[in-house]
Amino acid sequence: MRRDATVSDNSSSEVASHESPSNVLCACPAVSSSRGAHCRNLLTREGTPGTVIGVTVATSPGERLAEWRDAIDPSTTQLSFVDVTHGGRSAAMSSDGLGDRDRTPADVVEIEEMDLRRLGTEITSQLQQASEAPVVLCFDSLTDILQFESQERIHRFLNVLTARVEETGAYAHYHIDSDGHADRTFETLAPVFDETVSAGTEWG
Amino acid sequence: MTAAPDVVLVSSSDEKQRRLITNALRDRLPVRTATGAETTVASLDDSIAVVAVDATTVDLSAGALDTDDKRTFYQVLWLDSAAETTVEQVDAVLDRDASGEAIRTTVERLQLRARYDWLLTTFYELAAVGESTDTASDTARDREQELEAIKRELDRVAAQLDDSDAFDIALDE
């Protein structure tokens, strides 16, 4: 079943009150409080996550951890990241905010350059190996990978990924900048997901 | 929307080999046969899911089967004793003396890959057409129901493919 949920900037998203969709498209402005609020609510929609897998492209694992600070306790949740480094962002930037790697609260797998096959197999491998449920995947972001790959290729990639999320019983959300794409892009990508959450109209 | 490809095209000029392969497949899959390179290439339409080439008897190169036609989704099984063609050039390679069971297992896997490719393409094309402005219309409802049905089938087929096959097909590698 596919649904749309529109939530205002300052309200809490109500995704948890629905039957739990496996794959949610989170369409909010890239810089907005709603993006962070939705992300935190989607991370914890099934209660405290046992495992969180973060995917980062333009952001860094450190930035994501900072955003999740009020929602995730690294001492009780297993954290890992699949981090894409590329020309626009170096591996050094990827570790920004994580501090000393020996004491970092998360495992980070670096993927050099935008290689969708490597990215996909690494994510599915982590989904299959995760031992602490509920397992939550935060993909940040589709806007970033759409700068490297065609819309059709991303669409096909996401079909494999969303299938694997559902098969493994995980819960995933995928960020996309609601101001960064034509309406047609959202209409094309939305059917891949069980549900779309978006910010309220006050930003428009 | 065209029908999903499901036909296996068996290409061999050796009648005994042709019979061995078709007998291994015919109770499970629709099979057509070709006896030479020209008829094989001419038979590659959108109904073909797998083309099984007996490379010892048919003078074909793997490149000759690599068309730019976006309406075809067939996978290539190469049956050869010389092993000069690799899985990088085609989709699967078996020894010409492979058992009927080995051929059937490989063909069924390739047929699933072809079906997945067709579903991914069909799903994308329907999604990319865009929503009707009148979301209450029968057309809009039909489109949404069709998208949901294809997505369910995509997930069902994906569950039968390993990660390597699924990403290979999705990313056209």
C-alpha cells in the first residue's frame, strides 16, 4: 500500500501510528528542521533501534551522528555507516565529527567513488548481518546520488534495495531534497516506496 | 505493456544437441529453435527470455547477439567446449556436454533475470509517465494499481535472485 503523509515543520511525524511501512521516502528541504525531525522519528518508529545503518554521500557519518544525538544512544544501538567518498568530498571529511577512529561509536565502511553496485551489495550485506532488531536504514540522500547517476539507473537500484529491506524485515527511509528536483522526479521515484513523508506547505 | 519475455530460443545446427536441450526444457518453458546464425539473430524478438547457443555448431560471436534494441531482454547461455567465451561476454557459460539438469537450472535462472529486467524497465516507464492531474480518474487509479502490482512482482522475483544477479540486472552490468 502506498500513502502520502504531510506533516508540518514543528509537529512530530506520525509514521509510527500507521502499519509499519518498510521503505519510506522522506521529502523535505535539505536545510530544514522538518528533515531532522522526520529522520529522528523514522529512526525510532519501532522503538529504540537495535541497529542503525547510515548511508552518507554528501554528508558525513559525524554529521549524521550529531543529528541523531537526541534519538540514538550509541551504547545501546549498534551503529554502522556506508560512506561514499568522491571528488567533492574526501575520506578525511567523511570522518569529520567521529573523532578518534579507535573510540568512534560506529563502524564505517568507505566506498571510493559512486559505485552503485558496491554501495548496494555493502548495504545488503550489512542488512543481512545485522543481529540486533529492529534494524533501521537511513539513506542520505537520493539527491546526492542523482547528481552522479541517471534517474532510471537510480530507480532500478532502489528496486533491489527496497526489496532487500523488506525481505530482511528492516525499516528504511531515504532522504531527498524536496526543493531540489522537478515534480516529475518525485512522481517517478515515489512508487518504489511504501510511503512518502513530506514537510508541510508553510515552506512553500 | 508488452508481455514478459518467457521463450527459450535454442540455437544449434546439430539435431541431436537441439533435441537434448529442448527435451530438458520443454516441460517447463516455451521453446523455439533455430538452426543457424542468421535465423538465430532474426528470431531475437521481445518474447525471447533466453537464447541458448550451441557455439560448436553455430557460427555466431557473442557480440552478434548484443543488440541495442531496448525492447529485448534476453539473456545468453553459451554452450561450448572450447571455453573461449566468458561470462563477461555473455550471461552464462556451460560445457557443451553439460547435463540436461544443469542446462535447465541455468536457463531457469537466466529466465528469471530476463523477467526482472523486463519488470524494472516496465515499472520505470510507467512511473516516469507521470500522474494524471485528475487523481480521482479511472486512469489514475488504473495506473496506481498497475504500479503496485508490478512492484509486488518485482519484490517477488528479487527474492529469488541473489544480490549479484539482482544488481547485475538492475545496473545493466
